[in-house]
Amino acid sequence: MKVLNALRLFYIRNLIKNENRIKVLFDHHFFTNQYFLHKSASEAHMANILNIESQALNEITVKNYDLNFNDLCEKYRFNHFWNEFTNPLNAGLPINSLIDASGFKSNDDFSSLMSNRKEESKHIIIKEYI
């Protein structure tokens, strides 16, 4: 396994163009490590992790995912929340714990997201039940 990881790291550092390397690193941290679930997740912090400017981070997310960084975080937080909410294993858990585990800083942040994105939320909910 160590050899495979070493080869992967060598490939990322030396053979991929800089722009693609940053996207691979972004995908690793954001999706694989589920960065969006961290309460401390922020545009400035992620840019610091990738050693790029915040503007460059937003250019990457807009180019590849059609959303700025903060909207991408909100989307994946909500998707995570909805997956946990609809999981029968979590039936006995209070909704506050699911909101908390989805990376929202507070219930107010979750409520704000829901009220500001009613149509998007409705489509996710309808898609799950129809």
C-alpha cells in the first residue's frame, strides 16, 4: 500500500500540470476527506490548505462544479444531512444531532440555508420520495 501511495504522490507532484494538480488536491481534501463537514470549513482555510489564493479557489470550484466554494459546501452539507436524515439507522436521533454532524455551525445556519434555497431543497426531497 505504501508503494501505491508513493507512486500516486509522485504522479501528482511531478506529472500533472499545476492547475490539474490543485484540482486533484481539492477533490481529495473536499470530497475524500469530506472537508465540508468541518465546522471550521471556510474559503480562506481551504485556500491555505491548497496554498492558493481564495480567488483561485473559487475559480476552480466555479469552473469544475458551477458553484462558488461556499455554495459547494452548503450543497454537500445539505446532501449529507438528507442522506443521514433518511437513513433508518438514524431514526431515533434528534434532528439537531444530524444538523450538527452535517457541518452546520448552528441550527440557525441550517434554517437560513433551507429558507434561502427552498426550491433546491424541494427538488432533493421530491427526488428521494418519488
